[in-house]
Amino acid sequence: MECFKIQWRASTKKDLRKLPPQEVARIVAAVEDLAQEPFLRGSEKRSGSEHT
């Protein structure tokens, strides 16, 4: 599966600096996991959604 590139906004980086380091690590790890596999197991495409 193709990997996605995550681009962090400057404002996001600034917000992350306000959080405890262990929380930042958890968030960054979760986002990196989404870059590898953006569609969670068991997720379904919603019919009638704006971006179909």
C-alpha cells in the first residue's frame, strides 16, 4: 500500500509544544500510523458523503 506524507502546519507544531512530551509522542505515533495505513480496519465508505 502506498504511504502518505504527513505535513505538519506551523500552528500544529506550536500547539504540540504546549503538551507534555509523552502526549506528543503518542500523538505523533498515531499520525505516523495513519500515514502507513489511513483506512482503519472495519471502516466503511459512507454513502452520500461530500467526498465520495
